[in-house]
Amino acid sequence: MSKALKQIAIYGKGGIGKSTTTSNISAALADAGYRVMQVGCDPKSDSTNTLRGGRYIPTILDALREKRKVAPEEIIFEGYRGIYCVEAGGPTPGVGCAGRGIITAVELLKQLKVFEQLELDVVIYDVLGDVVCGGFAVPIREGIAKHVFTVSSADFMAVYAANNLFRGIQKYSNAGGALLGGVIANSINTDYARDIIDDFVTRTQTQVVEYIPRSITVAQSELQGKTTIEAAPESEQAEIYRSLARKIYAHTESKTPAPLNEVELRSWAAQWAEHLRTLAA
């Protein structure tokens, strides 16, 4: 196993652009010459699609449903620039815990010693951040990922999910859990959206790692089944993702955030709602 192996978890509310962001980070790091594995930890199992031309891959849980023992080549598939793609998978609909796939994936990858054998530089876990409990908390709780980042827009429910993640990190921080690297501010196309995110990170004692605007280039690329890094490498959006990837890889100092309690978060949201009404008047 490479001495420089970094394990990073990227969380975010469903639909916030978490997998889009994660896949572009992976693609940018692969372009820079790093050996990368992306582990999709969302039951939808679509994290690695744009790294593989829009193609789905068998999940770890699917493989284990068919037989007890699986070989690495049955769950690990190469994508863009040789990125190793893994999907944890989810339970049979209506049965079991959606977080079980993460627990099973982490245990199996350790058991198969794939990190050592593939001599990876970085493993990126793409984790659903709507809830931070059970299996979804494993990368934090077990300290599997040393650094955690969250993708959030300025929308209240995205901020709410990020704040819940901060609470989970705070809970496990004294027991060797992963710490927070910062917020990846996504879909930031207005000054007020940037101001909202800036105020939130100030109040929770964290930081913005990168501001990513909403761009039609991303939609065009994904319709081709590709990341922006692959489909539009000369675009401004691709350069923003490259900048983010450099910052993520170079990051070394994470910390425990200071999440807002329920009353504080609602009061904060109400103040911003009033401010936006003033701006619109």
C-alpha cells in the first residue's frame, strides 16, 4: 500500500451534486497521475456512472447475494484514466438497512487487501448525507476516512443536512472519528448564495474549500455519460474541479466543527429569509 494513501469521505444531501463533484475530483486526480479508487456508498449505486461512460457496475451487495466469496475483479471495475470504481449497493427494496452496503463494502475491501494490492494514492468515499446514522456514519465513526468534506448549496435543506453531518462528526471526534475538512459550496451563482454559505461556515467554525457555480457544461457532460473533466477538459468548469481536487488532495488539517442547535439553525434561517425579502423589495 502506498505510504501516501489518503482516504477521504464526501457527504451531501441527495440531489445536491455530491456524486458529480466526487467523480470530477477523482477524474482530475487521475489526470494528475494519482492512482484513485472511488467507492460509491449510495444505495442508488450511481456514483461511478460518469467515470464509466454512463454504465452501471455490479455492486458488492449484489455480488454477495449470489455467492459468499467474491474476487476483487467481480466488484472492482476500471473507469476513466484507470480509476478503480466500486459500488457498495443497497438492500433489496423494502428490506434491510440502506447503510449496510457501506459496512459490508468497507469490511470486504479490507479483507481482500485491495488498497495494498492496487497501491492506491487516494480512496474517495461518496456517501449519502441526508442521514448520518448506522452504516452511513461508518466512514466517520470508524475513522476510515481521515478527512470529511460536505457538498452543500445555499438552500436550507442542504445546509440542514450539512449541519447534521457536523453533529455526527462532533459526536465521534473524541473517539478517533474523522474530522471535517470543509464545505464544498455547489451551485453558487449569486452573491447572496455565497454570502449565505460564508455566514454558515463562519458560525459553525469551518471553511469553504471551493465555490462551484451551476454550469450547463456539467449537464452536457453527464448526458454523454462523462465527467466534465473528460468531456470538456478545456472548460472553466473543469478548471474549477481541478482546483478543488488539488485542494482536497493537499488538505492535511481537519477539525471538529461547531454545529448549530435546532433553535439556532431555525433562527439563522429566519434572519436570512428576512434579509432576502429586503433584497427583493
